[in-house]
Amino acid sequence: MKIEKWSIWRANLDPVVGSEQGKTRPVIIISENDVNSILGIVNIIPVTSRKSGRNIYPNEVLLPENSFGLISESIALCHQIRTIDKRRLTHKYGSVDLDKIQEEIFDALCFQLGLNRR
């Protein structure tokens, strides 16, 4: 299966420890395509559905409902970056194909990791 940066897949993130994001849920692939084609692992950001009234923090990105293959309004949890084996990926939902949202995810990752944007 071809796994590309910005694609959204269903992944089983269990088992977890403590406050790690778990369960089977959508994840956004953030590793580069060249790396994805070589290694058996990918870097991901877990996605969760947004509960009513839930705030969005600087290290999170709101994903509108009915976008990128997701039905409900969701949140990309950029503070929960993980590396997982590709075998955890079971179904492709779609891709984050809007530059604006990709940029927001990049900015949230930079905020989380304390990186200056070039």
C-alpha cells in the first residue's frame, strides 16, 4: 500500500501508556514520502472528534466536518506525535489537501516542538 504525507488513515494505537492517545482512530501521516517508501514506519498525528464546546489549543488544528474523508468535526492532536509501524494502518480516509490546513498543522508542530519557522 502506498502511504503518502498528508493522507489520513485509520490506525490502531493500542496498547498505550498513561496519557498517550489510544484506540482505533484516524491519523494524519506527517513523514516525508521518500521516507515512507523506504521504512516500515511512519510519523503520525492522531485525530479525535471534537466534543461540543471543546477549545482548540495552539498545538492542535481544527479539521472541519465532512472534510478529508472525515465525517465529524475533528482535531489534529499535534502534541501526540508518534511513530508507528505501517501494519497499524488499515483504511485510508482521504488526504489533507488544503494548503491552509497543512500550514496550520506545520505551525502547530513547530509550536509543540519549539521550532522556529524558516
